[in-house]
Amino acid sequence: MTESKRPRIPRGLKADGAALWSYGFRPFFLGGAIWAVLTMILWIATLALGLPLGGDFGAPLWHAHEMIFGFAPAVLAGFLLTAIPNWTGSLPVSGAPLIWLVSLWFAGRVAMAAAALTGVPIASMLDAAFLPVFLALCLREIIRGGKWGDVKVLAGVFAISLGSLGFHLAVALGGTPQIWLRGAVAGYVVLVMIIGGRILPSFTRNWLNQHGQGPMPVAYNRFDMGVILFSALALAAWVALPGERLIAPMALVAAGLNAARLARWRGWAVRAEWLLLVLHLAYAFVPLGFLAIALAAEGRILQVSALHVLTVGVIATMMLAVMTRATRGHTGRPLTASGWTVLSYLCLFAAALARPLADLAGWPWLMTASGALWSLAFTLFIAEYGGMLLRMRRKPRADSA
């Protein structure tokens, strides 16, 4: 079949359509932020009032699931549906296909929250459908663009999709799905290491060039490849045997390697611009996350605290950093952070650190504070960036995603 006769996905920016459906980052960043706030409110209300949230899944599993397989995939989808067209030189998926994809994600959120009414089998089927469909769409776009080198990014998406399917299978068989939750978290962390190693040196180099400063960040090389591979092995060991003390040395080495990798990108040189500095600070949670894994393996903190350093610290802070930068860049705004944006970053950093500190210091009130800070961070994002995502069209900037 010739290229001209292939069925094509409708795409591109349409002047007569709703701005929300013109680019993947718009509905998914906004939907992900709204869901981040709602899930935390529902979780706190469930703890306080005993709401039957999640039905037979149980409220704790629902909470864990919706952070890892509800909020995070939305932001990931928004990023990749925006980044892949930049990588391949194609136009973005938009219009009806984008609406259907967002609707599939939203159906999963409703089904999981109302599992007491729909039942676990229906909720599982609706929820588990999104990630494989999204993965197939990304794979198609990369193949059509001939960018085979970018397929490695989808390995993390595959791990997350596998984690989602494994979660539902474990629940259906009466088992415990924690290993699948950890597997998905590991997939996100690997994505942060891969994509972070791509965008942080690039964006930092561009900023330093514009401001006539040097030396430049070290470009991606074999050291980066080695760090990612060793870190992935350490994460695999943590997924399989999180409580084994033998994991601690591996995790500590991974922490040191990632700290050295981060230092090579010269984040301190861009401290004048928070929109760029935040990417470096978010990546700093990768070595902190491995340190938390080591502490948990030694019994110094709870396993759930180590998990929160990875989910809130590594995943959510990097996602918020990317959401703010990509939104500003792709709506033609200056690539500089406002005071409210900086406050949202600080709230999320504090939320990430509060949970393990609650264990180390014995202050349980920090757990409640962590939830409140999380909600405030994403509420600030919605308040400042919601209008940009919904209705404002400007020419995108090149250095944005």
C-alpha cells in the first residue's frame, strides 16, 4: 500500500475547532491536574467519612491505583502526544481521535471510582483499556515517522501498561497487586531517566547559549546509558524484593550514579530561571528515591514512604515541571515561571518530602500536610494554566517539549 493510500489519523491544528482538542497536552494536562486534586479530596473524605470508594478494590488500593494509573498516565499522554510530533515532524493527533482517547481515559476514572456500582470486572475492563490503546497509538506514530530510536521511550509505557493489566488480574484472582504497582512506578522512573537525559541537557544548553554562559552540560553518552541500565536493574530488584536488605547497596550505588549524572547537567547555572531549574530539582528526586529504597530495605522508613518519594517526588514533580513548561511553550508564552508557578513547585516538593519525614521524625500530622500540599500544587496549576489550555492560541515556541 502506498503512502497516499494509507488510512490516516485526522490531525493538525484547526482554526475553527475548540482549542482544547487541537493538541494532546491541552485536555490531558488539564484533566490530569483536575483528577490529581479530586482524587486527593476523595481520599481524604474517605478516610474521614468512610465513603465506599473503589468498591471491592478497597479505598487504599483505589487511591494507589488512581495516582499511578489515573493521574500519571494522563500527564504522560499529554506529554508524548505533544513530543512525538516534534520528534517525527508530523502533525499532532487532534479532533475526534483525541476526544475518543480522552473519553476512554475518563471512562476508566469514573468506573474505578464507582466500582461499587459497576462491579470490579466492568471497572477493570474500562480502566485497563486506555494504556494499551495509547501505547499502540504512540508506536504507530513513531513508526510512521521512521524514528526507530525513539521506540525505547515506549518501553516505559509498556511497563506501565503491563502493571495496569497485572494489577487488575491480581485483584480478580484474589491476590495482592503491590508488585504491579511497584512495577509501574519503576516504569515511570525509567522514563524520567530516559526523557530527562534528553531534555535537561538540551534545554540547559539552549538557555546558557542565550545568556552567553558556559561551560555547557555534558551531552548524552555511554555514562548515561550505563546509569540508566544499572538503575533499571536496581529498580527491578526493588519491584521483586522490596524488603531485602541486599537491595540497599544497589540502591545506594544507583543514587550516587544519578546524582553524578545530574551534576553533569549544571543545573546550578540556570538557577535564575525556575521554569528550567525545576527540571533539575525534579530529577534530584531520582537519587533521593533510590536513597529512600535503601532506607526502606534497611527498615529505617516504611516501604510506603519510599514509594511516595518515587511517586510524588520523581514522577509528579517532573510531570508538573513538564506541564508548566510545555503549556507555556506551546501556547506561545514566555518560558519563565511566575510567582504562582514557583509556589506550586514548592508545594509539591514539600509534599514529596513530608511523607518520609513523617516516618523519620514520628510526626503523623505530616501525612495530612502532604495531601494538602499536593492538592494546593495542582490547584495552583489549574488556576494559572487552565485558561491557556482551554482557549488561548498562540504560535508555539520551539524550545518547549
